[in-house]
Amino acid sequence: MVVAIAVALVGIPLMVRSEREQRKRTPTAGMIGIADEIFHPGAHQADLIWVAQTEMPAPAPLAGDPFPEGKVTLQLPARSG
């Protein structure tokens, strides 16, 4: 039991640092996410927002929407004949 606690005390901070450096989803990321949610809820909430923003597609323009700022130029092909 003491060995398991010692391994957890050393291993969890190393896994947290490694997960933050790699930013990959691994099976241990779920355990780290739970620890973040309990011990550092602000970081967990920021991670949830970051994931949602990276996975969210850009909104498609609607008919009647104004053009983005700047100059719009249309080039038509030359007529032959």
C-alpha cells in the first residue's frame, strides 16, 4: 500500500507535465483530467473550453451577409469569339 502511494505521488506529477507538453489524448489523460477537475477546476474548465474551440467548425456565411472588410475583385474569363 505504501509503495502504491509513493508511486502515485511521483508518477502523477510526471504524467501531468508530460500530458501538458504533448497535448495528446492518451488513456492516462482521462485520469489526469479527473485529477485536474478535482484539484484545479480552473485549469480543467480552461481545457474544456480549448477543446471545444479547436473542434468547432467555422460558421458558414449566410445569404445576405455583408462581405468581409476589404476590396472584393471579380475576374471573369475573356470571351473568345
